[in-house]
Amino acid sequence: MGWDTASARQGHNLRSRFIIAFAIIIAVSLIAVSFFAQRAATDEVRAFLGRGGWLGAEELVNDLESYYTQNGSWAGAEALMSARGRGQGAGAGKGYNASTSNAQAALRLADANGTILVSNTPAEIGQIATPDEMENATILHNGQQTVGYLLAESGSNFQSSQFEENFLAKIQQATLQAALLAGVIGLILALVLTALLLRPIRELTKAASQLAAGNYAHRVTVKDPKELASLGQAFNQMAISIEQAGKNRKAMTADIAHELRTPLAVQRAQLEAMQDHVYPLTEENLDGVLKQNLLLSRMVDDLRILAMADAGALNLIKDHINFLELVQDMVDRFQAQAAEKDIHILYASQAQQVEIEADAERIQQILNNLMQNGLRYTPEHGTISITLKNDANTITLDVHDSGEGIPEEALPYIFERFYRADKARDREKGGFGLGLAIARQLAQAHDGSLSAENHPQGGALFRLCLPLAD
């Protein structure tokens, strides 16, 4: 219950963080867009007003500047002003209308010093324009030089400043409204996206809480987005591994208890029988107790080796050794045991390079387990074929017996601890089912591998691969 509450709280916090992050991104984006849009609009409006756009006098400004450039003075400019006022030169397609023509006829022209040169009021000619008139005038240029001013009608400033302020205020208002609308839409989308993103995360969190509570059978189904789907698949695989590890641990505990119980029971029965004088205390009866004790000691040693290999704490004393010599020694040592069952050991080496860097004692342990396993399952008059070969980096040992082979249902489990393909096999004849597990662990500890399969010609084939020495 506490875990679920904590998970819900974490999901809520994550949702809040997502929404805050989206809100910050939206706010920053809208502020930036609004700032640059308003700035661009302000520059355009001011440029428009500064070139006479407030009265449609852009062409008159251009004509006046061209006139000054051609003549070098404003002499005769009143004729140009009068012609524009009567509508000459403003034909169709140039935005001509009567109101524009009459307004332009009321314009005044002043030189660079502000002295009025052209005006409908003769008394103004030669006078200096007021500072307010100069501030609202349209500047006339000749290149970078100010050569004159186009002034509004006497007594009017066209309210150009007020017009600019009102126009920019409307732009700002429209920008803010658009930003507000976009922000609301963005937040709605953020809520939807957050819900879509958090749904698979909540599923994974719930599954993790189930796993922590010991429900290893729980699985998640995450399809989108692809990254979280991959995470869901990895989680399911982890859950499967944990579930299988739990089953293996329980099975191994039960197997160890079973394997220990029988030898201990035999020892106890034999000792009690001798104590009660049912059996005489003879060397022969003590040998039976000692044999059971040796079986227990061997199993404990095997378990210790497996535990150390699992923990990566297996101490390997590596040296450059001749693998061919180790295999030959193994063949020689098992010849007598094979002869007792009338089993023939066929050995052939095709290896060109045989030196490996390994712990000789541990490699011998692998070879002994493979040979014991082969002799155990090879019938009388059968054969065990041992082949040695190598490539550029690896030397390979194949041990092929002529037995019945490994049942297909047993192949996936042949290297598991306490596993016996033949359930009727007793521990004295077949061991504890730890030999192949130890052999594979030792092979992997040497950066090698050990695998098993059924040979196409019959029988089982065990393949040991070890890296060659540099």
C-alpha cells in the first residue's frame, strides 16, 4: 500500500514537471515570437510613416529627392508640388484619388535648415518651421545628406505621433491575444501529450511495484512510443529472468536437501547399527560410512566451486600449457576404465597450434568430467571419439560417444545443476548432476565455451572451445 502511494505521488510529480516544462517552453517561445514580431512591425510602421506613408505621399517624397539630386537645389520645386497637388503624374495603378491629391496640395516644403520654400500660404514662405513641425516632418535625403523636409499643412501635424502610438498599441494587443490563444492551445496539447507519455510509465511503475512485492509473473504491455516499448520488453525479460532464477533457487535448495539427506541417512543408519552392535565395528563396515562421507565431501567441493564461479571469485592459476599433452594424458588415464566396459577410445588431433593460457588443474577437471560422462553413457563395445582442431584464435575439443544421445527435451537443461537426463540413475553411478555444470562454468572462466548436441550419426557430442595463447 505504501509503495503504491509513493508510486502515485511520483507519477503526479512527474506529470507536474512535464506540464511545467511544456509551459516554460511555450512561454519562452511566445515571448520571443511576440517580441520579434512587434519589433519588426514597429520598424515597418515607422519606416512607412517616415516616408510619407501616412498620406500616400511616398511617390512625392521619391520625386522630390530625385528632383534635388538632378538640380542640386530646390529652385522650381513649387511647380513639382503644384503638379502633384493637381493629380499629375499619379495615374491609374498608382493609387491616385481626389482626397490624396488635395491633401498633397496642402503640403509644404522646407530646406535643410527648416526654412519654408513652398506653401499655399505666401506669408509662410521664408519662415522657419516650428520644432513640433520639424519633429513630425518627413525628411528628404540626397544620399546620406538631409536636404529638406516635407511638412504638414500649416496648423496641423497629421497627428502622426498619435497615429503611430494607436497603431502600435493595436498591434501589441493583437499580438498578446494571439499569444494567449496559442498558449492555451499549447497547454492543452501539453496535457494530452503528458497523459500519453505518462500512461506507459505508470504501467512500468505499477509492474515494478508488483515485482518488488514478489509477483514475478506480472508483465507489462507497452506498444508506444517505441523507446518505452523497448523498455517494457526489457522489463518483461528481466521479470522472466528473475522468475526463472527464483524457481532455480528453490529447485536447487530442494535438490541439495535431497542429495544431502540420503548419504546422511545412510551414514546415520550404519553408525547406529554399529553402536547398537547390530553390525560389528569392522573395517569393512567403516568403509561404507567413509564412502558416504566421501560422496558428501565431493558434493560440497562441487558446490563450493560453482558458488565461487558464480561470484567471479574462482582463483585460476594460469600459465602457458600444452593442451595436446593434457588431452593425451586424459586419454591414457581413462584407457583402463574404458577397457573394463570394452569401450574403444579413438583419438585424433588435427591441431597446428596447441598452447593455451589456462589453469592446468581446472582444465583437467573439465576433461575428466567429459570423459566420465562419455563412459557413463557409452554402451559396451561402443566407442568414444576425441578430435582436436584449431582455427586462428581457438582450439576445439570434440568428445563424441556412441550412446543413445541426449533426449531432445533434456538438451536445454543438460548443464543445469542437479539435472539428470536419466532420473533413475543413482548418485554412486551417476554423481550428483553437478559435473557438466562445473565443466561449463570452468570453461567460461577461461573465456571459452562448452556446448552439447546430438551427433547426426548418433550419440552425444560435447564441444569444448578455448582461446589460444597469444
